[in-house]
Amino acid sequence: MISSICQKIAEALGRKLDGDRDQVAIHAYALEILLGSIIKLTLIIILAILFGILKTALIFVSTFALFRWLGGGIHLSTYLRCLIMGLFMVLGMGYVATLHIDKLYLICLYLLSASIAIYVIIQWVPAGTNKKKVNDIQKRLKQKKETLCALLIWSILVLVCICYNLYSCALAGILGSLLSFFFMMPMGYQFIGTLDDLLITVGKGGGEGV
């Protein structure tokens, strides 16, 4: 449904701007990403407010989205699957972040998350998909540096939260980082591939993926 709406809008823009078929396809893809993101974020905010976890849910999704944007990673094959999994993941982790955790355990979890992130950045960032792969060495190095810079800023913010006893905020940021980098690892690709196959088998899923 979203794909067809975006396609029609892109075709209308193409006629007005005298764009060719490739430009229409690019516009349709960009619109699909934008519209899909708006719908997903709106649903996340509404549901997070209802469950009383808005702060931790937003911290989690901001962290997760930032590292995914910089580092890449695997996606489910349809928009509806991405939407449903995204909602469960954000709301679930937003809730987990509100649970009590000892400061020592939180610091250990931070160190584990930072170590995993550094390893993933060195080994796999930018993590490509069938639709988008970065093979140019200079571009890959650039993305690695950008992701490392983001990780440094993330580390400072998490440590500040821990120092000021904002444990739920720190935990939300840590969980966002852990899951984001997990989906850049071979295990993450295998997990999403298995989940996709399972959803296909049981006849679930939506339209064309974003």
C-alpha cells in the first residue's frame, strides 16, 4: 500500500518536473523510506506514551537508528515485517530499560557493548545488503571513522548518565547500541534471514520492503 502510494506521488512529480524513469524510481524509494519512518515513529511515540516508557523508548530508538544509519546492517524483506518487529523491539527494550539494574552491572554492560561495537566497526562496517553495498575502500574507511566518532559521543553520554544516576537512560542507550551492532554481524544476518523465512512460511508479511 505504501509502495503504491509513493509510486503514484513520484510519478506525478516526475510528470511535473519532466523526470525520467530512474528519477521517478529514486523519488518513490525516498518517499517510501520517509513515509514509512514517519508512520513507525508516530506509532512508537503513541504506544510508548500509553505504556509510560516514552523517554527510554526514544533514547533506545535514537541510538539504534543512528548506528544503523552510519553502520548499515540487515533488514526484513517487507515494510510490514520491519514495522511489527521494530515496534516490538523498541517497546520491549524501552520497558527493559526501566527495570532496576545495579551500577556495577550497568558499567559491565556498557564495557561489553562498547567492545562489541568497536569489533563490529573494524570487522564489518559498513554492513551492506543486497540492495546497497559499499565496496570502495575510501568510502568504507570514511564510514568506519564516522561510526567510531558516533560511538565516542555515545560513550560520553552513557557515562554521564551513569555518573548522574540516570540508569534507565544509560541502559536504553546501551541496549540500542547492542541491538544495532548485532544486526551488522553475521549472526544478526542469520537471525533476520531465519525470521524472514519463518514469516514467509506462516504466510505473514506486508508489501514491498523499505
